[in-house]
Amino acid sequence: MPDRPLLAITMGDPAGIGPEVTAKALQDKWVYDHVRPFVVGSTAAMSDALRLIGASGSANLAHTIDDVKGEHGTIDVLDLENLDYGSIEPGKISAEAGRAVVEWILRAGELASSGQVQAIATAPINKEACKLAGHSDIGHMEIFQRQTGAKEVATMLTARNLRVVHLTTHKSVRIACDYVTKDNVLAKLKLTDECFKEWGFPNPRIGVAALNPHASDGGLIGDEEANHIAPAVEAAREMGIDATGPVPADSVFPQAIDGKYDAVLAMYHDQGHIPIKVYDFSMSISVNLGLPFIRTSVDHGTAFDIAGKGIADATSMLECIKVAVSLASESKLP
């Protein structure tokens, strides 16, 4: 099937469950029927992961993407030969792993930016390991944003029909509150509207979460709603964007699940992450908005406590591959 898009999968921190969930997800024949996947990472790590899960397939060293066969039963690995896998211990933070992981991410970004691959799906990284290796960027999105120079980006989590875009992600709650400004909220509303239209929503309905309890109760509990969020929603509506809010956070997510909104704009990390993970943790994934290429990710961490045990759930990894395939082949968000 020569028309199958090419998908780069970064395998994540080799001391975590990334290689395992990647290997498990790539046992699904559906993947190979719809995409030509390959892993950017360590051939030795992927071989070890296949042994761990008792799979009969093998890891095939691909020196370039031209070597990617994309055949079920074989996991092609673009190996940068930048990791001594024998020095990595499951469940242990390693600067060596952090350095290799960021290099794999940057290589995938280069391939996507140049159009050589149609999408990227990422397994989890360990932020402490990356910091030990000298990298200051907090996560994948920040690494890709720095690499590509993308001006306005956002993280969106999805779980079935619940989709949540975040105004901020990797910031402390105290600092995140300072980012709730009219300009910032309006910028994210414009980005969300633009991306959802590209993904097949003719008139995206966006619910905007309040920052304070009860949407501030008319100013009794904070003023961000009146001074920043409401004016941003009004400005967005004047631009033709179907935005509603500020809606109390304990109401806007149930309303979205019931179908009132196509997406919710959350004001900070946990405000958006908690409802997604309570709604359907295993099916939740991340999709980036604003990057010049498609990037999806699992919505869980490296799970060092179960690394190397063969018990990790690969549902999120498989789902992020499927969403990447849908966006790459049909430009539609499921």
C-alpha cells in the first residue's frame, strides 16, 4: 500500500514504559494497514521490549527512512546509535537516557518539518532526565516549538468526545493565573477555531472555562472573568468564533461531554487534565495545535514504577497512533 502515510514514533525514555507500549501498539495489524510506522530510538531497546511482551516479531535497523518497510511483524527502528542501552536500568532516572531522548525527538521533528514523514506520535519522556542532560525545555511541545519557531502553540487532550485545549500547561498554578489575560485567551481561541476548522468542524463550538470558582460569582471571588476572559470571548465572537463563557469549570466539562461544545478551553494544566483522565484515562491522548506538523502523544508518564515488568497498558499509545493516522490521511479529528 504505497499511499500509506509515513509515521515517526519516538519511543520515549528507554528506562520507562515507552518502548513497551510502543511495541505493544505495533502488534495491532490495523496500524500497518493504514500507515507505515517506524520508531526513532534504540534497536536494542525495542528488541528488549519485544522480548518483554513475548512478541514473535523483530526490530529491524533502518539506517534511513528509505529502509522502512512498514510490514506487520517487524518494527523498523531509525537508530541514531546515540545510546548505550546496556547502561540503562529500568525505572532509574538517567542523564544518558535524557540526552538520547531529546536527540530522537529533534530528529523526528526534522523529518516532519521537511515533509519526509506525515506525522509524529510520541511515547513519554522523563523531564528530570532531560534536565540532567542539560535541556531546559519542559516537554515535547516546547522542544518542537523551539525547533520550528512556531509562534502560537497549545496542548489539547482528548478522550472520546471530550476535547480540552489548555491556555497553559507546564507552569505552576500561581504563574499560570498571570497568563489569564484577554490577549492570551483570545489567541488560544483563534488557534483552536482555526485548527478545528482544518480538522473538519465547519463552525467549532468552544466552551471557555472560568478560572475562579463559580466564574467569580459576579466579582466576589476574583476578577479575571470580568476583566480578561469575558472580554476575550466577546472579541472572539465579534470575529465569528462560536465561543461561550466564562463557564464555571465544574459545569463546562459535563456540558462538553453531553455534546454542547466541540472543545473546551481550560485555563491551566490540572483544570483540563483532571476531567479528561477521570472521563477515560486509558483512551486519553494529546494533540498539539500550532506546530507545522502533526504530533500526537500518549497522555501518561514514563511509569518508572512498572518499567520492565511487561504490564503497561498500551491503549493510549495505540489511540495516539490512530489519531495521527486520521489527521495525516484525512485531516480529520475523530
